Amino acid sequence: MSSIDDYLKKAQSLGAKIVLEKMGVDKLGHYARIVDSEGNVIGLWETIKS
């Protein structure tokens, strides 16, 4: 997978819920947060390639 969007879609297909939608962090990257089917909160990060 190559982007945070791909990982979010895959996680949702496996039962995770997005608790913080993808957001930009300055010009550094993108961040999102999910909660998996067992209640674990996981942060996802994608660095913007320059």
C-alpha cells in the first residue's frame, strides 16, 4: 500500500472505525486515528515526499 488512504480503507474493511479523519500536519504529512475491533486506538502517519 502506498498511502494513508489505502490503509484507512483496508482497516475499515477489517472492522476498524475512523475516530480522527485524515488531516494535514503543516507541510510534513498526514495523520489519522482509528480504533480496531478490540478497542485499541492506533495512529497512522504518512510523510509528504518532497
